Amino acid sequence: MTDTPLKLFNSLTRELEEFTPVHPGEARVYSCGPTVYNYPHIGNMRAYVFADVLGRTLSWKGYKLTHIINITDVGHLTDDGDAGEDKMEKMAAANAQSIWDIARHYTEAFWADVKALNIREPAKWSVATDYIDEMIDFAKGIADQHCYELDSGLYFDVSTVADYGRLARAVTEEGEGRIETVVGKRNAADFAIWRKTPAGETRQMEWDSPWGKGAPGWHLECSVMGEKLLGFPFDIHTGGIDHREIHHPNEIAQNQAFCGCGGLSEATNSGAKIWMHNNFLVERSGKMSKSSGEFLRLQLLVDKGYHPLAYRMMCLQAHYRSELEFSWDGLGAALTRLKRIVMAVENLKARHAELGSASISLPAQWTLKQVQGDGMGMFRDLFVTFDEAMSDDLNTPIALTLLEQVLAKKKVSPEKKLEVVSAMDSIFGLDLLNLTRTDLRIRPRDAAITEDEIEAELLRRKQARAAKDFATSDAIRDSLAAAGVEVMDGDPLGWEWKL
Ligand SMILES: Nc1ncnc2c1ncn2[C@@H]1O[C@H](COP(=O)(O)OP(=O)(O)OP(=O)(O)O)[C@@H](O)[C@H]1O
Ligand SMILES: [Zn+2]
């Protein structure tokens, strides 16, 4: 079994490129983290499911992964194009709360979603406000050659770096279609790397700097944390596709400036070699946003009876570069698919136990080398195809169908199949060896009936049917229906009821 080279789509070149690590055997990845002014919506979480699958694939390929995800607790304005208010300050003012409390609360809410979605912990969650000194140093290093000061702050002059905005393309082709809100900017696309607190005002978050009291710009934060924690150049930088237009071009411009001033090649050094972007999760009405009517948080899905991993399955069913439209039907279909797989795995575990075999110990994260070493018998070719799919810019939709092919194979020992499922799940992260059908049967929050009551009623109905008392059996069915429970006779999954 040969290794297929890992190819990833680089937004910088708009081409698939073979992954060749900067440091042999290692993969260093930085993902733009959430701005913790509100709960994440499930669209935000798509960005971290994607980054997680990327990280798992790099581990699968045998690279020692260092993944950094930051927490933006200062500096992100309501408009990415350098206008508006700081999102954190605005939320704190609206709630008359301290920014630090807001940041703590929403960071914890984000981490809860990360855990529920079985996203692996990064090597570090880097918090922006922990790096203020480093941000000031970085800005000092590039200020003379690349920045100018206005009353409102220190601005980056985008004309001082080669080929500004090449990542965004559309923006440059349209002649930098940015909002020009600050008087005195040299170019429309120039952006503040340090924002001074306006005279006579105080902010909850502000620090002294050579350019006066103020706060760092959002773009500066990611440049600095990437450089400090991973070193330039590192391998891969990820984010949602909106970052391709403003945030990442600005990060790249700062990185070029930093490398130029530091004696590294300014023209070619973008900080990271590969820039990857997940497409949006959209609602029929457009891009999912925190301000839209029904706020689609992961918890809302759970309240309606959908397990968080059904949402992860929904993400995996689409390629990360395609737009994914959210619908409750789509989520329901993903849940059904997950149930089928989980029930098949439960059957395998039961058969394995019946055979009286010893419990099997399986690695939490498999590598391709381990699979190759194991041989995998009749699944060898399937694994070649599986590895090809994941090596082809993380083609999870194809890889999922291969998992189902494994489960459908006849005349294989349950032990072998469990091993194969475990190896493939190292990439899917669906927790398939632990998840049970009971876990997946979440009672919607507004349901008026408990599981025990449902089970008791169903037992009574079974007895009535056995006694050919169809009147009673139908009456029970109707009363369950009135309580919102659909009895599913003959469901191929053996799922007796759903709410
Ligand atoms: N609908 C979406 N689908 C996929 N990824 C998204 C979506 N919306 C935002 N993202 C990504 O989620 C990550 C976290 O974003 P962040 O917390 O900065 O959100 P935001 O921009 O404040 O939220 P909003 O969606 O309300 O604009 C970023 O990588 C961003 O690109
Ligand atoms: Zn960022």
C-alpha cells in the first residue's frame, strides 16, 4: 500500500498543492478563532469542524501536529473593513457587563460546542489579550517602513508591500472596493494596526503604546500569535471564506512587512505557505449570522432532539469548499445516517461479545502507517481509496461512503470490522466506537412525555397486539401521537419511535 501525496487547495494560488512541511515530519497549523462577544452559531462551528478534520488528516499522515486556535477577545470591529465599533465593547455596553466577564462566558460556551462536536483540543488556545506586548513589538518593528499615524491610530500602508490583496483577487480587481471611513488614509484598503482611544473617552480594554493608549487591530493579533507560536513561515493557516477578502490579505501584508524588516524575503513570505478556507453554512435567506431571527446555536439543535454529532455528520457530508445549506430535513437525514452507522457498530460490538472474544484495544488516533502495518486484509484496497479521498483536498463525502462499504461487507469478523471503523473514525471524529443509539435518541426539550413513559406505553401496546386486541393497540398509538410520539412500526433501523 503506497502513500498518496496529500494535496490541499491553497487559496493563495487557487490550486491544489502537495503538502510539503516546512519542518520535516511536522505540521504547524493556525486557525482564526472566534470573537467571543456572543454564542457561536453553527456556521462558525463549521470552520472548526473543518480545521479539526484537517488536523486529523495530518495526524493520519503521520505528521506531528501543532495546532493553534486563537480566542479574539479584543479588536474585532463590527465591520471587517475597518469601520464600526469593537464587537466586545459593544456587547459589554449593551449588557452593562465587564468585557472580561463577557469574554469568559462566551469562550466557555465555545469550548462546550468544541467538546460536543468532538473537535480535538489544539496545542494551545491563544488568547489575544495575552499577547499585547508582543503585538506592540511587532508593530514597532514595521512602523517606520510600512505605517503612518493618524489621530485615530497607527495605519498600515498597503502600497508598501508587493502585490497587496493577491489572496482576495476580487477586491484588487475591483480596485479595492473598501469603505473609506477614515479621513487621511493613503489608500482605501489601509487599515489600523493600533487604534487609539479617542480623546476624552476611556475603554474597558486599553493599553499604553508608542502611539498612545488604545487597542490592537484584529489583523495584527493573528499575525503576532501565528509568528510567536509557530514561527514564519508555518505550514497552514485556516479560516472561513469571509477571511479571504480582508482579514487574511491584511495579515499577509503585515507578515510580508515583518519578514522584510527582519531580513526574510518580503516578496514571497506570506507567513503561512498554504491558506485554506472553508465555505459558508448558509440559510435559505443567506449567510448565517448571529443577528438573524432564530439563532442557530448548537444547543438549539440539541433542544430540538438532534445530537451534536449529527451536525458534525452534516458537515462531513459536504466538501469543505462547497457552500452548505442548512435545513432541518438535511440535519434529520444526517442524524439518520449516523444512527444507521452507530447501530451497525453496536451490532458488531454485540457479536464480538457473543463470540466471547477478549476486549480489543484500539488506538484513539490511527496513522496510515499503523493501518499499513496491520495489513487490514480484505480491506486493503478500501483503505487505499480512503487515503486517496482524504489526500484529495479532504474529500470527506467520498470517505464516508467507504465507511459504509466496510459495514456492508459480509463474512468478516466483527473484530476486524471494528478495527477498520476505528481507523476511519480517526478522521471523521464521530466517536463511533463509543456513541450508542440511546445517546442519539435525545428528547426534544418541549416534549411532554418522558422516555420511560413512552417505553411503558409501547410495552403495553406490544402486549395488546400479541393478544390481538387491536382496539387497545390503536388507542395507545393515538394517545402517543397526541403526545408528539410517532410509533415507527417496521422501521428498517429498528427505531421504534420518534418524537
Ligand atoms: N456561516 C458560516 N459558515 C462557515 N463559517 C463561518 C460562518 N460564519 C463565520 N464563519 C467562520 O467562523 C469563524 C469564527 O468567526 P467569528 O467568531 O469571527 O464570527 P463573526 O464574524 O463574529 O460572526 P458572524 O457570523 O456573526 O459574522 C471564522 O473562521 C469565520 O470565517
Ligand atoms: Zn485571524
